[in-house]
Amino acid sequence: MELCAESYMIMNDGNKIPVIGFGTSAPEAPKSVSEEATKVAIELGYRHIDCAYVYGNEADVGRAMREKIADGTVRREDLFYTGKLWATFHTPDLVRPALEYSLMSLQLEYMDLFIIHSPVAFKPGDDIVPRDENGQVIFHDTDLRDTWEALEKCKDAGLVKSIGVSNFNRRQIEYILNKPGLKYKPVCNQVECHVYLNQRKLLDFCKSQGIILIGYCVLGSSRNKKWVDQSSPVLLEDPVLVAIAKKHNKTPAQVAIRYVLQLGVVVLAKSFNPERMKENLQVFDFTLPSQDMQAFDVLNRNYRYLPFTRGKDHPGYPFADEY
């Protein structure tokens, strides 16, 4: 899992993943914004596009990718697309249809990476978050090993090149790894990761198993009122981060990204502002010395911008464990 010259990591199945990805979640923006931003991202040099069924914009993101392929900016094999299996599709018979639906929306023949979005399963059906008459989320008790086996079959069918998980804790990853007849290990675990939540213990465990950590919310949060506590700290205004950024003549965002990269984590950077999108890629011309890394380590407070409170009553709620 060494960093390559072209800024890739090699996953445990031999496939390469670009170490900086472009996040496309935009709950408050019109869908057309995702399409335009994805086109700009590809023009700027992003080759890793992270999306999900639940974002509701796969058709728009796919259109942008196809346009940039058609105009010669990139080839399909230059792009790395990540999709995610939503919580209502955990039952094994729904996994492949969910992947095929996303591929149809994207109008792509395959995904580079398909991951289980969360270990918590919701009741299958048309509602993204199914609720009972009292407004309580209706959970489902699909065995994660059965879901994983269905993902393995999607890989064998050529619909996806690599398969992984997201928001899993150590115990849940071990549950998959200890599955009798396991054919493919997860290549990754995509989790929230930033200077306030550096995931050191989970990272060390994943590294010991040859599993790459992919970090979201690396710049803090977009502060969406629906998901994020509005009184939460603004990560990019942290005085330590601001001071270290100033010392390196970089933006706080660039230093926040660099910190997570140097931990050995793949970064998902999300901004739809072209200038910031460009800045977020300019993180390979400097290195944070050990004293700066240690200063950031001290900031760790295991703080989650996205605590996934909807899933907290499910027995598989991942964040009840230490890591």
C-alpha cells in the first residue's frame, strides 16, 4: 500500500486507487451543480470520483464523466468511480439489482469500487429511510456476510473491479474477514477522518489487514442543517491548523488534507468552488514535519460531524465501539 509516483495506492486486490478523490454529495444543491462540478473536477485533474445511490445524482455525475471521456479529456480507464450500496439493499437478492440500477443511471459498464455504505440495514422498499407510524426508523437484520457474498458475486460478474465497506468498526470488519469461504477481502473502509477524528486505532488495524482507509469530512463538514450540529466546531478555523498553514504558506484546507494523506489515508475532498477544488489538489509540493503531525495528533478528540444518529438503535450501530 505504498504511495506511487502518480499518487495512487495499490489495494489488496492489485487495483490502484488515486489518493485524492472528488466528493459529489450535495444535498442542498440542484443536481445540475453536481454535473458541472464533476466536469470541472476532471478538467482540473481529479481522477477519483466518489458518489452514491443515496446522493440522488448518479445520473448527473455519470453524464459529466461520459462528456469528459467523449471530448478526449480522459479515457474511462483513467477514471476511478466509487459507488455505494444503500442500507435498504442489504438483502443478497437486492445487491446486484442495486448495482445494476446505479450503472444504468451512470450509463457506465462497470464501477471501479462498490462499497457497503453502512453496516446498518434498513427495511427494503422504496423509502430511502423507512419509518413506522411513530417516525422511528425501520431496521432490517440482514447478515453482513450474506451481503458481502453478494458483492463478491458482482465482482466475479465483472460489474465492479474492487469491493469494500464504509463506516464499519473493527469488529464488523473482522466479522467479514472471518467469514468461512471468504473469496475477497474488503479493499477499503471509508470513514470520517480529520484532525479532530484521526482514526489512528482503526487505521492501524486496517493497515495490519491490508485494508486501505478512505477519509471523508477531511475538511470538516459542509454544515448541512439536516445532518450536522450547527454548533459543531469549524475545523478550518482551528487556530493550530491556521498557524501551521501560515507557516507553510498554504491554506488550512491544504494542510488538513496533507495531514490525512501523511497518515496513509486516501482523501475525499469536497468543494464545488473551482478555485478551492484546484487548491485541494495542490498538496504534493510540501511535507508536514513530525512536529506538525504531532501538533495535529494532539487535536484529536474523536469528534464526529456525522454521528449517523438514525442508526444508533440498531444492534450493528458502528460507532458504539471505541473503533
